[in-house]
Amino acid sequence: MEKGTTLGAVIKNQREALGINQRDLAKDVGINNSTISRIENNASDIRLSTLMRIIQEGLGGHLKLSVDL
């Protein structure tokens, strides 16, 4: 993820690259499509467990976290 890129934008870009609509992504991970919309528009906080399901189950990726202090 490039500096300044939001998590919501990353999710949306990958979802669109895979040709998945918000409704299908939401169904795949067991959440409402309005939740996907809010996440993609950075209008909602996201639980780590939800983020993991979106990345792994919905988008077929792997989540790596890094913290710099």
C-alpha cells in the first residue's frame, strides 16, 4: 500500500480488479453490502476480524500488518 492510500481505496481497487461487486463481496464474507460501502468510503471503522475476512475470503489475499514506532 502506497503512503497516503487509504485502506478503503485498496479494498475497492482490488474488488473492482477482480470484477466483484459490493453485494457479492459482502455475501462472501457474511456482512452487509452497506458495510462494504462504508469501509470503501472510509466512513466506518473496521474490526480486524472483518478486515481479515474481506482480504482472505473475499479478495483471496493475505493480510500483513506492520507497525513502526
